[in-house]
Amino acid sequence: MGKTRLARRICKSLGGALMLEQSEENPFLEKFYRRPEQHALQTQLYFLFQRIKRLRELHQSDLFIPSVRVSNFMFERDPIYARLSLTHEEYRLYEQVFQLIKTETPVPDLVIYLQAPLDVLVSRIRRRGILYERNMKREYLEQLSESYTRFFLGYSQSPLLVVNAENSGLQDSDEYMERLMDEILGISSGRHYFNPVV
């Protein structure tokens, strides 16, 4: 189950506005996968500025778009990648920039964390067929997965729904989506888990 695909389906169900991260727009990303030590800072800062730009556009158009907004990215997770990719000095610089612009970001009404085993993630990346992602090392993905788990274990800024995303085929099931939407609409606070068998 991919986050963009799920965001589109949730947005359609709620009749809201969709705000997507556009990874393919980052001109440094392919270079980062080839030589991470040389291009990590540029890649990370581009993503940071891209996300804040999307959030500002959202804020400026408040009067003209539906009240429900669905996104496939979360601003607060950005430092997860930065910690894994940047040198200590680069991360200190990045953190200063992040803290300066963090104050402009809204707090989500609900965060959905899609969780899947590492082998499933590796398989999906291969199936996606994006050439430069083939250089992604398994150990990097393992560190990333562990970092996400730690981040969401301590996350408390918004209600959180942890979704078992191991079986991507479930997302095509109308029954699955109905149950997921019921779960989403019933959450007002706290941490919740969604692990249905359809």
C-alpha cells in the first residue's frame, strides 16, 4: 500500500483537497542515490523547502478549497531522513533551517503511519522500477524503517492511526476502504491501530 495511492483514495472519499509531495521534482535526488555523501544536503534542503512551499500554498488558498485536506507527506518526519543522510555539521545547519520554518506548519488533525516489514518495502521499491532507487542499500532502508518506528513510538502531536500495510492488495478492496474510512472518521484523539483481515 503506497502513501500516495492511499491519500488519493481517502481524499476522494472525503471530497477534500489533495496535497502531494513531488519527489520527482527534486533535481538532486538521483545524484543523491548515486553519491549520497556529496548530494545529501542539497537533496534534503530541496525537500524541506518544497514541503514548506506546499504548506504555504495551502494556507494562502484556505478560502477557495474544501476544509478537508489530505497529504502524502508529513513535515515533522523530514529530520528522520536528514539524520541518516547528513554529516554532523550538515545536520546542525539543516536543523537550524528546519526549526526556523517549522513554526509556520499546521498541526495535522490525524496522521496515518503505514507500517510494513522491511522485505515488503524492498520488494515494492524493486517493483516500482525507478532506476536510481536501485542503488538504495538494504541497510539504509533498515535504518530508515527503524527510525520511523522510533519516531512514531514517541509521536503525540496529533491523533495517530498505525495501519498494517503489508498486504498492498487490500487497498483495492472496497470493504477494506470502507472499514478504514470508518476508523479514520471515528478518531478524535490518541493512538489507534488498523489491522483488518478482508
